[in-house]
Amino acid sequence: MKVVVTGAGGFIGSHLCRYLQDKGYWVRAVDIKWDNYMSNYADEYITTDLRNADSCYEITKGMNRVYNLAANMGGIGYITEVKAEIVRDNVLINVNMLEAARKSNVDRFFFSSSACAYPTYKQESAAIIPLKEDDAYPADPDNEYGWEKLFSERLCLDYAEDFGLTTRIARFHNIYGPEGTYMGGREKAPAALCRKVAEVSSPGKLEIWGDGKQTRSFCYVDDCVRGIEQLIESDYPNPLNIGSDRLVTINELADIIIDLSGKKIEKIHDPTKPQGVRGRNADLTLITKVLGWKPIVSLEEGLDKTYKWIENQLR
């Protein structure tokens, strides 16, 4: 099995490469830059710009499968500030990769979508009802990143219907873990809070964006890559949630990390900072039914591994 993973220099992509190589696949890792903390997890590394159609065709030739995780993205601060660049870059990448996969006659194409594709009106309460896959319509994503993901999902389904390209689509819900971005403005909430707690002295204070009562669910990266492979191996053609259905407030997330650190830290809040939708949780009914998949790493276990890794990086 020869596979290509785009976005392989990123967090989920690098973990996926290692997972696939452990399965015995020949892995081609592709990205425009390499800023992860893992090494020797692929058989071939290619640095290229996937906004260029010719580059996409070159990397897909001779491949059995494509795992398309490449994207211009980041945490809530980034995706609420940057709009046109995110839509432009990601639409170009996804259009080019689908067309290249079609021309190269790949067997299967995986697309990494996002819970950001779900409508804002379904996420206005902190006590949100878990989001089911068919909740995506009527469409009203809460940011441009979500609109781009929803469009690209439709394009995957169109390529499957019109050209017979086997596509699989996962909507990721807040994937976290070691070897991910933890500073610089593109980090997600778990990594940002782990970094802040690691940097704070004891006793000290921890800044949280918003009032901390906004809710989310978080999925450990090992569970995510296992779900990706189960999905691409399956016969299920429509989008599926990959995430956790354990809902916590950001305050609760911070408390877990503070407890793991052993420090005495007071939480303070900045209501002027972006916090995204008020509440978001994943409904796992469908993926459990069609794939038998559920996350198995607890939030405490995953955060312990993540915090220790970030603390070590800071040292």
C-alpha cells in the first residue's frame, strides 16, 4: 500500500504518518513547511506548495490512497482574524488534490473536515445538544474556515458521484495531543492552556479567553488517527464526526491542567478575547454504529501526556 499524506508537517498529519507506517504502508509525507517535533515517520518527504495544481499531480502519481490534511488553519484567534487567505488557500489545495487524485486513479481519498462546518445557530448555548452529522444543513458555519470545509465536503461528494472517486470525510472535533503547535498564535485551547500553566509560577495566575463557561469536547490524537483509518477502510461515503462526546467548560479544562501541574494557580478571564461559538459537542451515534469507533483515551490521560510534553519543550 503506497499512500500520500498532505499536511504531514502538521500535528495530526505527522501522527497519521507514523500510524500508517507502523501498519506497513509506504508513506509519502508532503507539506510546505516542517515544524513538527517528530522524525523518521515516513519513507519519503516532499516539500511543495499544494496551491499549485502540478505539484498535487506529481505527489499523487503511483499512490493507492490520499490522506488530505493540508490546510491553512489555527486556533480561534487565528481563524477569526484571517479570512480571505484561509478560504483561498484551502479551496485551492482541496480542489487541486481532488483533481490530482482523479487523474492519478487513486483508490481512496480522505478529506479532513472540521466541526467548524456546523451552523452557528446550533451552538449558541453552553449546554449544547451534541451535533449530529445531518445538523450541518441548513448551512451557517460560524467562520470562513467552516464555510471552506463545508464546500470541500460537497466537492468530495461530487467527485464521488460524477467521477467514481471513492472519498471519505471526517469532521474533526478539537483534536489535541503531544507534538502539536503550542505557541505562536495558531495553537488550540488545550495546547495554549498547557503552555500557559507550564509558564506560570506557583502561586500564579492563568488568563482564560472569555468567561471560561464556553463548552467544548476534546479528542486525543491517537484516537483520531485510528478513526481516520477505520473510516477510509469502510464503505461509508458521507461525513462522520471524529471527536469526543464528553462536554467540558474551558474553566474545567483549565482546572484539569492546573491539577496535573501541581501548581497553585488562580484563573482570570479576558472577555475581550475571541472565544468562538458558545458550545460545541460531538454526537458519536453514527460513527459508533457504522464503524464501531469510540475514543478510548480519557481527557485526563491525554492532557497529562500533552502537558508533560509541552512542559519539556519549554525547558
